Amino acid sequence: MAATTHGTANRQLVALCFTANDPRRLASFWAEALRWVVDDDVQHDISLVPPADHRFRIRLRPEAVRHEEQNRNHCDLRTDSSD
């Protein structure tokens, strides 16, 4: 069956969400690497808040069951900054 499109829908990335054994430590690492701010005001989530010109957050949640294997997620990150 072929897919059909009857118009164009606007889509916007709101957040990337990952689980981690130690979300606070992971958030600290990525906040420094990306030069974003850690927001841990939410009870269970820790968010990385981007600069004003970005439209999405990265959310880190505690892992329900501790995992020992390597996380297989891979994200290619790009910056327009020369710093």
C-alpha cells in the first residue's frame, strides 16, 4: 500500500529523552560539552536547556533497572560556533 500525503504538516522537535544509570552525572557532562544549562527542577527528569536559538531540550531520566551494557544510541551533533 502506498502512502499518500494530503498536505504538509509542520513538525517540531520538542525534546530528546534518554534513560541513564546516573542522569545527573550525564547531564553535567553534556551541559559542559554543549554549553547548555542543567535544569533539575522537575522531580524525575533532568533537562539540558539549550541557548535561546535552539528549539528542543535533552531530557535524562533515571533507568528503571540498572543496565551494565553499553548504550547503543548515537547522535551526530553539529555546531555553528567556531569556539
